[in-house]
Amino acid sequence: MTAATEAMRPPSRTLLFMEGRALWELGAFVGSLPLLNAAPRGDGHPVLVLPGLIASDVSTRPLRTFLRGRGYAAHGWGLGRNLGPREGVEDGMLQRLLELHQHYGRKVSLIGWSLGGVFARELGKQAPQAVRQVITLGSPFAGDPRATNAWRVFEWASGQKVPERGSSRIDRLREKPPVPSTAIYSRTDGICAWQACREDAGPQADNIEIMGSHCGLGHNPAAVYAIADRLAQPEDGWKPFAREGWKRAVYLDPGRA
């Protein structure tokens, strides 16, 4: 077994048990709202937020409420629980995206949590003319699907088998969408191997590492601030996340070993 394969194992049981931190992170989010309100305000463009596996729009409500308060037209996906790519789900997401694009007459920013981020990247590839940028939260698009502690749940919920390692389907998932994309991830993620949740950095792709759980990424204060920062980028002037000043103490260098 190679070192790379070894690194792509699912997170340890210790990290999995530590996912209970998500409740603490929700409390920290509420307590941090006065500080988070110093985040850049938005320009009113639409934002579509996609939930993670077996989650619904309820899980993304705190984030969407915050984003509305910062001036965005934030929306849930409106498709109930995310049970994977069941019949009609992919068409439903694309229809939702195109409806928002037409209604507002503007490109839509996509935020996807875990499996929702995998979906968001695929939407960015299907309809780049309607997508402003993609932000993923702990989304395992770049590795072995079994390098998670949730692949059996995915198979149960979706009724589908995860792709085999080395398959063309995995290669397609790794391909970047032709729009700016930011991957937010944590090395202490207890669900997905963090190595599988990173983009290959480039002119339109960036990674932001934070400390936190997988189940709390959607309301982790550091993740929420980073999301607000990314959404506030000009549509034609996207730049990588700037780690300067106080941010150096909060956001780790994603290029470290």
C-alpha cells in the first residue's frame, strides 16, 4: 500500500467520536454573530445552499439566515432530505439553479456541504453560464469514496454503490468546474478524509483550512466568515483568500505538509 493510499483512509474513530463538537460549534456561531457581522456585505446576488447526506434545508438554515442578513438572496435546495443521486434529484437541482438564475437575472453562487458540495461542483460543470462560483464544505470529490465514514450510509440512502477506486466516474468528479471554486475543509474532519476535500490550487481554485468538525462546517464561525468573504468577491474579480492580519491566527496554511 502506498503512502498516498494510506493517507486516504477514513478518519479515525477518535475523530469520528469528536463529531459531537458540531453542537459546540453551533453555540460558538450564535455567540460570534456580533463579530461575524463585520464580514463583508453582499451585493444581493442569489446563493443556493445544498445540504449534506441525509440532511435537509433545516441543517443549512443558520447559514442561509446569516447570509440573508449580509445582503444575499440565500435559498435552500427545496428537495427534502439529501438521499444521494436518486431519480429526479439531479434534474431537480439543475432546475432549481436555472430558476434562480432566471428569476434574479444574475449568476448564482453555489455552496455545498459534504455530498452537497459534490453536487454543487457538478452543477458548475453542467451550467457554468448560470454559476458565479462554487464553495464546498468538507466535500470528498478528490479521493476514494471509501475514504469516508459515511460510504455505507450513502449506499443505504441512495440505493447505489459508490464508484470503485480508479474508475472514470471518480476521475470526472475530480475535474474542476470552469468557474471559481473554493474548498473549505478541516484536518480534524471525522467523516471524510481531509485530503479528498481539497482542490488543486490554481488561478480559479483555492483551499481554506479551518479547525472543526465535519458536521459543524455549515455553522463553524471560521467557515462562515470565509464563506462571506468569498461571496463578496466581485463577479469578474475573484481572487484567492487573503490570509493576512488576524486571519493568520484562524486560517491555517493549506500548503503545509
